[in-house]
Amino acid sequence: NVEGNDTLGTVRYTTGDSPQAGESIKVMFKGSYQTAPKVLISAANDKASGVQFYRGDTTSADFTIKFNTTLLPNTTYTFDYFSAQ
């Protein structure tokens, strides 16, 4: 679930019953940048602050949030993002 626009927003990701190591979230921009923007991501709830995450691949059309830790089952993780060129 993504709320916001291509520049600023919030991503809410709820895991299923059996999360796998190495999960990731792909966030698609509504429009397309001319080139891949810089994207900053921050944890926005206590569950997100307790996991190791980083910004993965970024293109002119999307960006990815990747996890170094296995996420908890049936848990919502919330992140804020800011993207700019």
C-alpha cells in the first residue's frame, strides 16, 4: 500500500504467514523521471525500525526497499520515502 506521490510518500507492507529471507518491496512511480532519482527511505513505525533495510535498485520508473533480515509473519512495516533529481 503506497500513499503519496512520486516525490514523497508512505509505504505500508504487511507480510504473510511465512515471510522469506531476502524479501523486497518494489514501489512504482506514477510518472517517470528522466533519469533515476535519489531516494531516501526511513522507518516510520516500530516494526520497521527493528529490521535491517536499504534502498535497492532505483530506475526512472521505480525503486526497491530490500531487507537483510527475515521479517516477522503477519506484521505491518511502514516506511516514508522522499525522491528527487
